Amino acid sequence: MSGGLESIEIEARRASPWQALKAPLLIIFIGVLLFLFLTQKSFYNSSLTIVTALTTSIPAFFKLLGLFQSDGASPKA
């Protein structure tokens, strides 16, 4: 039974319009970003600021989430 389901899933992935459009859209998106980075200095500077802020805030976010997790090893009083 799972063999039939697996073949249907594979066929659905092959027939998906997203699979046909994913690579060209990604190439166009990267090309536009590359063009903007090379020609617009202010876009580059603001993007660099945003990327820096994101890379420093992601670990802080996970550390904050870690404060709310219980490890289950500590005894409850």
C-alpha cells in the first residue's frame, strides 16, 4: 500500500509547476540582488546592517527560548 502512495507522491512532485519554476526564479532573484549590490552602495550598506543585526539576534532569540524550556532533570520542590 505504501509503495503506491510513494509513487503517487513522486509523480506529484514531478508534475508540480513549482519544480519547473523554482530554479529560474531563484536565478532571477539572485541576479537582481547581485545587480543591486554592485550598483547601489546605499542598498549594500543597509543590507549589510540588516544581515548583521539578524545574525546577532538569532542566537539571542534561541537563548531566550532556552530560558523557558524545562530540562526535566531538576526536582520540583
